[in-house]
Amino acid sequence: MDFLTDFPSLGRVTLLTFKKTIDGAFREFNRAYGEYIEAFFDPLLWCLKWIDWIFVHMPWPLFFILAAGLAWLGSRSIAIVIGTIVSFALMGMFGMWKETMETVAIVSVSTALCIGLGIPLGIWMARSDRVQGIVTPVLDIMQTVPSFVYLIPIIMLLGIGKVPALIAVFIYAVPPVVRLTNLGIRLVDSEVLEAADSFGASYKQRLWGVQVPLALPNIFAGINQTIMMALAMVVIAAMIGAPGLGRIVLKAVQNQYLASGMMAGLAIVALAIIFDRVSQAYGKRLQKHREGGHGV
């Protein structure tokens, strides 16, 4: 039996009133502050357009050199460098170069935004149990609520475009870097902190000279997961205006273009593998460096 059928006076009327109140309040809020919210995000839109323009109009030989250099600096592996160059070359050969650059741009901006806000928040959580108690449920909600649910208020406030897509990617991708930053700092050995205190280290010196460096492997693991989740979100973000490979996949689904959709999907997988291998290799190098330093 339906619960609302058994309690019509209490259930249906109350529920309808509650829904109308929420909808009306949100509409009034949007009318009153919608323009100010859009203006607040204008710098982010400008930054995204600027970076997108750079990647799209960058000569492909220059991008290859840049990508190979970053892959080498991160991994120090010839195999990963060659794999990176071959992957991007294949994306260009299959006519997806512009969309690939757009995807790299939005993933780069969203990852930078997640790092810029997520790492300080993770450090704050590590320093305060009260902050951790407040932020942890919020992160749980961000990770468990289906993305289509929080797309509704974002679209109602900002409409269809790049900024709403970027915000959706941020909400989906930021929790790992926050959680693992918090975890990494909390896992620093208390004996190391006592040694820092015995040498007269201040609060800032202990945080930035001891805790954060020792937590870097965990922090980079969080960055790695954030990049993976940002890439996983590009197809859904394409539904609200995100450019790139996700838009090709979306068009393929709508028009039943199997080959086009499969190629764009494989290109997203290739990007994920590149970012994953480079960031993981860099994290492992950091871990070995720290272990070697402790061994000395």
C-alpha cells in the first residue's frame, strides 16, 4: 500500500505545500540574485575560454613537445612518453584533435580548481576535528548524490554553458583530493612531529616543512583520483554545454553513431591512462624519495 494513500490529509497536502514552497523560494532567489551569481563566475568563464583557446590554437608540434616534456618530468619513463605521443597522434589522425584539446582544457581547469580549493580544505580538516566533522558529510553527499540531481539547480541558476559544466565536474571530482589530503596529514608519524617541535619548529614550519611534504604521496593519489573522476564526468557535462570528446559521445548516442561514439570513448580512455600513469609514477617517485630521505 502507498503511504500517502493511507494518510492523504497528512501526506499529500503537506508534501505538495513543501514542494511549492521550495520551488517558489528558489525561483525568487534566482530572480533576485541570478545576475550577481553569473557575474561572480565570469572570471572563471574567462579563464576557461582563454585556456581552451590556447590548447585549440596551439600548433600540434608544440603540444607534442609540451606533452612529452610533462610526461617525462612526471614519470621519467620513455615508454610512457612514447605512449603519450602515439595516443595524441591517433586522436588527431581520427579527426578528434579539436575535441581532445577542449577536453584537456576543461579537465586541466577543473583539476586546478579542485587542487586550489581541495588541498587547503583538506589541510584545514586535518588541523581541526570540528571542521572534519562538518565537511565529511558534505563530501559524502557530493560523492553519493547522482550528478543529474545537482545539475538541476546549477542549470536553473547559470543556464547551459561551460561554467555550469565546470561546476558540475568540480562537485563530482573534488572529494578525493580533500579526503586524501586530510588522511595524508593525519597519518604523519607523531614521533616526527615531536622531533620537529624539539627543534623549535613553529606551527607553519611544522605544517609546510614536515607534514605536507610527508603527505605528498597521499595528496598526489588524491589528485590522480580527481583527474580520473573529472574525465569520467566529461560525457555528462557535455549535456549542459561542456565542449570536447563528451559532446561527440553524446551526439553518437542521440544519432546511433556507433563508430564515432566508440572512437571518442576510446580517446577518453587514452587520456585517462596517460594522466593516470604520469601522476602515479610521479607519486611513486615522491614516495621513494621520502623513504630514501628517512633511511638516511
